[in-house]
Amino acid sequence: MSIYLNKDSKIIVQGMTGGMGSKHTTLMLDAGSNIVGGVNARKAGTSVELGGKELPVFGSVKEAMAETGADVSVVFVPPVFTKDACIEAIDAGIGLLVVITEGVPVQDSAEVWSYLQGKDTRMIGPNCPGIITPEESLAGITPHTIAGKGPVGLVSKSGTLTYQMMYELKDYGFSTAIGIGGDPIIGTTHIDALAAFEADPETKAIVMIGEIGGDAEERAAAYIKDNVTKPVVGYVAGFTAPEGKTMGHAGAIVSGSSGTAQAKKEALEAVGVKVGKTPSETADLMREILKAL
């Protein structure tokens, strides 16, 4: 089992013919993903060969879905075009929309988030590494060779910390690893992923990686207390971040005592989540839990 993505997922890539799109489409194919085509209105009707596979280019997401049965789209388009690309995919009724693009204006993300409400599409991102179900499918940019299949579910705000945690726990492996992105407004939250992992019979324990800024981790702690029965370990990036300075991600800004790593750590520990001071310590905490299961 997995959450949101599996070997049967049919993936299209919006922006497949661009530099980043073509590079990562090839890497997704290497990971075993079932890529069935791409979308570029200016190149509709053509095809490109990537990873030894001839992939058709469609004029719209709706056309691509009609021709291929695609149920996942990965977006590799420049920030200025991302809002339109997302709305096009949502209008077409895509099941899962993975938005990799960094630097999307917050106003645009807010409009897309508002547009999503009541629709059937699940959006991951923007500014995220996407989602991987090891040995089955990759929709995004996570290196698929880091870790194989196993009992750990991983949800993270940070791409690089997603990769590090997968490497740290490669001896156990992952059901699904999902990078939700570090922007202030994102489609899928920690809570969404926690709920999905709780419902997934193959996920035995969960790693949650947060970072300074906002209150997502505090809200996730409250959710864990009432709804999650599986063991959860956590890591919060940014203990040494200076107050009032944006750190790395657009959403990682601390004001006063709000959004600090310490406050998030305390909220999580108050509901029984063990929180490591470093990614390696967090992995060790998870290892202890897995040995006891």
C-alpha cells in the first residue's frame, strides 16, 4: 500500500519539453513511473523521446487525460505560468497535482488554493520535491535510489531533509515519502498526510519533518493527539535561526515566540511525539520504535 501514488498511477508532465521537465521526466521513468505524456500547447501533436520512451505531447491537460487516462500531473513550468497550469489541471479533474515550481507568488498560490476548495483534485506543493512510493512510482524530483520500500511514512516541509531522512532510514525503507513544500500556502498539509498514513495498513510508523514559521506543526500536534494511533517521531529545522529573518523557504519566518523551533518541539512532545535535535537523532528515535514493533 501507499498514499496518493502507486505503480498504477498514470502521470503526465506539464512542461515536459522544457529543460527541467525533460530532465526530471527521464529520472521519473528511471524510477519506474508510468509517464504517459506531456502538455505544451505550442508543441501539441509532437512527441519527444525520453528515457528510451516515445512520449506524446498534448495541447491541454484535458486532452492528455482523455487520450491516456492520466490521473496525476507533475508541474514543471516557470512561476509566472504556474497558476494557469494548476487551474487548467484542476478544471480537467486530475486526481493528483504535484507542483514542483519554486518562487510561485503567494497571491497566485492563494488563488489556486481557493480554487481547489470543493474540487476532486489533491495538490501537493508548490515549491516541493513531490512524492515517491519507492519501487513503484515517483512524481517529482526525489532521487529514487536513496531508499526502498518499507514500513515508514514520511511527510516533510523540506526537500533536502526528505532525502536525508530517507537515506538515514534506508535500512528500513518507506511506504511513501511526501515533500509538502515550504511555502506559506500549500495544497497538502502535514495533517492531510498524517491522516492518509494512519489509514494505510502498510505504514507502521511516521516521521514528520517541520521547520520554523507558521503554526502547521502545532496544528499537526493537536491532530496527532486526537486522531493518530501509530508512533510518530519529529524533527523541526531552524533551532539556530535568527528572529525576524526568512530562512530558506518563504514560509520559514519567525516573529517573536510564534513559529519557533522550540515552540513546535514542545507542542509535539506534549502529545507524545519524540523529537530529535538533528535528523540523525530523529532517525535513531524511529529505529528504536521500529525495533520494538
